[in-house]
Amino acid sequence: MEMKYVREETFNNFGNKLSPKTVVHNWLGGGVAQRVVAAGLRCIVSNQDKWYLDHLDTTWEQFYMNEPLTNITKSEQQKLVIGGEVCMWGETVDASDIQQTIWPRAAAAAERLWTPYDKLAKEAKQVTGRLAHFRCLLNQRGIAAAPLAADTPLTQPGRSAPLEPGSCYLQ
């Protein structure tokens, strides 16, 4: 089966004319995924208000708590949400800060996508230890993942100072 991929603007303008083989990339607004699956089409979620890495005011906690299945309650429609992705425009990063911009926020979204819905943490603080450990593993492998700044959740930007010098060595 050959799939066709379109961005949400195509769905918004031509939704009733799209092939059932279409996969819609929801990148702009909320509520689009709900309309896409209600139309019987598949959807990939990467809504810019929550999963865009270049939005430095979006914290890792907000990445984790973003729910791709919001208002999609029917199991047959939930199955049509086939995935999600974090995105980033290149205008806000360069080689000096790209890794810190990606990690650990992309890991928070990945855990959200890969964890069965009934097993997800109900609060971001429940995954802080696991993500802090993962960040240190990335650092040990030469990937400059940013600190979580877990002492002030939901107020720290995408990149912030570590909790203390050598914080990965304390684990």
C-alpha cells in the first residue's frame, strides 16, 4: 500500500478529497489530529506549540506532558495516530548548541510516544530521575545534553544551567 504524506494545511483545505492512504502531519495547531482521525486518515503529531525544539521557552516537562491523543477517545481512532516527532527550525541553533537544544527534551517526547498510555507518568516530576540519568548517559557518550533543571520545573527554558557542577558524576 503506497502512502501519501501531506502537511495539515492540505488536510485543512482538501480533507474530503484526500485518499484514505494519506498520512497527515499535524504541525501547526491543536485539534487537527482529532479531525484527521475522525475523517479516517492517519496522523503524525508534532504540534509546534509543544514539540518544536527551537521554542526555547518550552520545557522538557511540557514536552513530556504533551498528549498526542487529546480528545481522541475512540480506540479505533487512537490507532490512526501512528506517531509523533519533535521538530526544529535551523534559524535558532548552530553547531555550538544543537545537542543541548535537542536533549533531553526530545527524550521526554520519545518516552511519551513509546510508553503505553496507561503506563505514562501523570506528572512530569515522576520521570525526572530517569531523564536525568539518561542525560548523563548521553554526556558520557560525548553528546552534550542539557541539564534538566528539575529544581524549578515548568519555569526553565529549553537550555539552562546544571543543578550543580559535576551533577552527572554524583549519580
